[in-house]
Amino acid sequence: MNTDTMNQLKTRLKKMIVERLFLAVAPSDIADDAPLMETYDIDSVALFELVVGLEDEFGISLEDADFQVSAFQTVNSMADFVSKKAE
């Protein structure tokens, strides 16, 4: 995935995170490498909402075996995960 495509993916992810979790921040304020769990108090319910958001927004399907909390640590890790699942 080229840099422009990856940046577009990260922008979409940030927008989805803000919308799904009702965060009071602008998507552009989320740093690519910010620890999402700690920075935005993401609990297991919010994490599930992000999984559903990925499935809805990007048309990917997540099986139990696919799920790793590490994939949801940062926008960068989520973008890597989505790009691999979309291949």
C-alpha cells in the first residue's frame, strides 16, 4: 500500500473512531501513534464497537482468530491490520 493510500486509510480510521466512540475530539487531533486504549479510555465494549466499525466501514470480516488487542493499540496498528485484511 503506498503512502497516500495509507494516509487516506488512517484518516478514515480516525473519523470512524471518533464517530463510533462519540469522542469529543477532531479526527485530525488523534495522533497516528497515540495509545488509543489509554488516551481515550477504550474498554472492552468500545473495542467491540471499533471491531464492528471496521467491518462496516471497510467491508472486512473479523473471525475470533483474527482478533488481537495489539491491532487496536494505535491508528498505525489498526491501519496495518486493515490493509492486511483487505488484501
